[in-house]
Amino acid sequence: MTTERDMLRDRLDRATAHLDPPFAVVDLFALDANAEALAVCAAGKPVRVASKSVRCRTLLTRALRTPGWHGVMAYTLDEAIWLVRTGVTDDVLLGYPTSDRRALAELAGDPELAAAVCLMVDSTDQLDLVDSVAAPGQRAVLRVCLDLDASWRPLAGALHGRLHVGVRRSPVHTAASAGALARVITRRAGFRLVGLMSYEAQIAGLGDAPPRQAVRGATIRLLQQRSYRELVRRRGAAVAAVREHAELEFVNGGGTGSTALTAADPAVTEITAGSGLYGPVLFDAYRSWRPRPAAFFALSVVRRPAAGVATVLGGGWIASGAAGASRLPTPWLPAGLRLTATEGAGEVQTPLTGPAASALRVGDRVWFRHAKAGELAEHVGELHLVEADRVVGTAPSYRGEGRTFL
């Protein structure tokens, strides 16, 4: 019986028969379907594309042409400036604070650039750094966004802060601290507070249905439900506190894994998403919505060291985050392959076992999916764009354009 994955393998093999691995492809039908689905999940609120999850200007532009998508969230200021200068967008929100003095000087010296880029801040220290680069009276007014910490700290009193569910981002956690920082920003010459962001990583970035871990999944769902309820109250209060001092143009939140849930928060005006365009393996562990796998990389079988084992050249394309099996790439096509527990995905070779390994021969290719999204593009200079069973073009990755921002 031919399965959907069998058909996908056949289609990708035929489309790329003229290419020698290693290389990466993006299935444009799946990418476009994911972009449209995310816009639907956002329920009318604009979706801002997270560039770190794409890392390809051609595909960033393609996403932005999808109805419901607008603006980019960049991960470095140098990248943000590049995206504006090359015409990808005129609306960039920097997702993280910056200490890049050269890029700050460039931003401060160009009023049109300053109007297109919004800096992220969570402390007056970052404002002081900007002022040390370019004094307020000698530069364009810079747009800034306040980063509200979205982690959940469920225990009050002496233990408050010790139980921390989520990632460690901003020191601004409460509505009172957000209002206090907003008051300081609005009184500082040379800055204009235009936005507030809060990224609920414990909801958007944590799969609630991990395979073969029913108890853990139920625990994650319970924590996420309680965290969401707390965040809706706190984020709403923080937005109100900040608006006492500034007219906010936007309140940004969410990620691929929480698009619909975050869109339901009345305080949020726009959603950020990016990983869902490529559909990496980590998002197979979500119940609410699972993107179609759209990005793959191919490696060649180069030897058969034993019966039931096929070894491919390369493979160690490991994702960032806490080290563990969840950060390894997944052999996807043909179905029925797995990494070995002792070697995993190796820098120069990766042995594969499983029912499908016996049928592989030297020269055959194996298709992998990366654990995360945009980091795949750091391993290749170009992405081959596939429609049906044809490569219809190539798009340079950031790396292929000589840009390695982090």
C-alpha cells in the first residue's frame, strides 16, 4: 500500500534527481498552505514573520505576500537594517535587545531607517547604551518596544520567582514594573515607545502532545492552561499601565504553537510566527495545529557497515536549545529509519537502522527533517524550491548571501 510519505519521497526524488546531496528543499505548496493556515489561526490579527525561523529573503517576501501577514520580527539589528535596505519590508520589530554600536550608529543616522525599525528594550541600561552611541539631540528619534516577561511564576511569597515556567527573557514581569519603565522611556529624549511584546514560550514553544509520553503531555497541558489564564490577566494589566504613558501602535505576542490561543487575548493586536512555515519536527508534538512538513534536507548513503545498517555522509545538523534527543534531525524518508542511540547524528557520518535500512543501497538518498526551522538554512547556501515533482527555482539562504548574523 502506497502511503502519503511514499508519494512525498517519490516526488522529492524525481524533482531533485539532478542534484547531489547534501542539499535542502522547500515544498512551496506546503509552505503556502502553512502560511494561509497561520493567518486563519490568527483570526484577523496580522501575523508578523519571525525571520530567524526562515533565514531566506525570498521566502520571507513570499510569506509577506500572503493575506494576513505584515512585518518582520528580526533577531539582530544588523539583520533588521539589511532587510529594510534590501526592500523586504519597511516594518521590522527587533525581537531582542541589541548592543551593536555600529548598527545603532547606522540606525540613528538615517531617519527613514529609524522609522522602519523598532528596538526592543527591557531596561534603561539599553537606552543608556544608545545615548552613548548617538546623543538624543544629534540623531533620529528611535522607536522602541517594551519586552514584558511572559513566564509563569505560580507561587507567591517567599518562593515567588523560584518556580519559573517559561524562558528567562525580560526583567519586566508585572504591570507595575511595565508602567514604571514606560514612564521612564517616555520622559527620555530621543525615544518613542510604540509597542509592547510578550512571548509565552511555555505555550508557543512547548509541544503539548509529546509522542509516547501521555502523562507528561497531560501535565504540560495543565500548566499551559493555567499559565495562559494568568498571562491574559497580567498582560492586559500591563498594557493598560503602559498606555497611561504612551499610545501603543501594537501589542505583540505568541508564536506558531500558540497562534490561535494568543489571538484570543483581547490585549494582543498582532501575532508573531515563523517556524510553522517550514513545519519542523518539534511541531509534530502539538495538538492544536500541526504544520505540513515543508523543509527537508537530503543526504547520501555511502556505506553498509552491517546487515540492517545504512550510513549516510554527514547529518549532524543539530538544533539549538537544551541538548537532548529532541534536538536531533529526524530521518523521514523512506519511513522506517531511526538514528542509533550510541552515535546519533554525526558530524561526518550518521548510521541509520530500522526496517527501511536493509533496502537502502550505496548512492540512495535519505530525506531528513530538522528539529527546528530556520537553523536548517545555516547549513546550506541555497534552498531548492519544489512544486509538485519539479525544482522551480533556488533561493539563497542568509548564509548563501554571506550573512551570518549569529
